[in-house]
Amino acid sequence: MKRLIRIYPEYEYLRSYLQQLPEIMENSGTYIYGGRRNLIKSFTAPDGTELNVKRFHQPAILNNIIYSTGLRQPKGQRAFFYPERLLSKGIETPKAVAYIEERSNFGLLGQSYFISLQCPYRHLLYEMGDATPENYEPMAIALARFAAHMHNQQVLHRDFSPGNILWEFQQSYQFSIVDINRMRFGEVSMEDGSKSFARLWGPKRFIQLLVEEYARQRNFNPQACVDITMKARTSFWTRYSKRHEVKFKLEL
């Protein structure tokens, strides 16, 4: 198994530590998330730098061939290159530090690792699940403006969901997006932008306020945007609730 590592120049001084991460990932670090496919942990480098490490599982054979032959960039590689692109557009996301990938002697992709700075924001959008109007109304307006800016910059997060939106209130709401390997760059239409809110948690009125403000920011028809979002939202959550428990009061 061969191992390739890419490091942004300003973090080259951490190379010896970063190279150890694949070996210590399983039994060290602070657990953040672990699913069937990926594992996310935080680590503190020797100089005190807080790092977030996401390990991607080995792709299934068809995807592996696509990634290994260069027809498409692997997820970890996309996650490594996208932050600089987003930050240059004024879209906050944790800064990339390094990317590590393992390949067999035949060139097939094994596990890969994306290392970024750890986002200091303590909140996720899950907190809007059963929020009251005094909490969700200012959040809806702020998030709508963040999303409108992102879409006006021709960036669409294809998994704009509660776990991928971190926030903090520092005189105003600040947002940072994560899990950015699924991005689309190019013009974002009214339909695509409105549909992107379908996975968000929160009261129905929270979603409506958000979409109405989003429409105003982008000079779209508010009611048309609400109609598109609510149709997509009903479709998504109806499917989701058949397979999973919905952990908030769902209003469709």
C-alpha cells in the first residue's frame, strides 16, 4: 500500500505529525462522528493547533475505478481543494491543512483522510428542530442571507443539512459550512436554490421565513420559492420518515 500526502505550505512544519494520523486515528483523538462509511475525530497537534480529521472509507469497486482512473476526484481530494475556493468568495469553511490517500500497488484507492482546522463554532443547526419563534426568527433571516450570498457566488452545497452548518452568535450570526466534498459550482437557479433547503430541521414557519428572505435577497418571487421548497421538503421528509426516526416535531 502506497501513501500520498499533500500539505498546504503554511502547515508543512506539521508534516511529521500529520503523517502519523492514519496510524493513530482509530485509538486516539476525540470522537465527533462515526457512520457506516466515514469517521471524524479532532486532534491537537504538538503546537496546540486544533485539527479535524475525516477518514473516508475505501470506495466500492465501480466508484474506485472512477476515482482511480482520474475520471473524478476522490471525495477527500475535493474536500482538500474546495476550502480555498470558498474562502476566496467570502464563504466561511474550515481551512484545509492536508490530504492523505492510500493506494494499492495497482493504483486503486484505499482509505483517504482530509485534515482541516477545527471549526471553533459550538452550535449546529439541529438546535432549530423545535425552536420557538424568538429563537428561530432571527436565525431564519441570517441563514437566508448567508445562503443567498453563497448562491450568488455560484456555489451550491448539495447537502445543506443541519449537521453541515455550524454557527455562533458574535454580535451577529456567523456560519461555517462543512462536509464540502459535495459542491456544485456555477449559476444557482431559483429552483435549485429553493430545493436546497428541503433537509433543514425546524418548524414550518422557520423554513417559510428563511425562504422568503432568501427570495428577497436574490430578487426572486417569495411565494414561488416557498412553494418549491415546501414541495421538496415534503418529498424528502416523507421518504426519510419511512426509514428513520424524525427527531423533531415535523410539520409538512
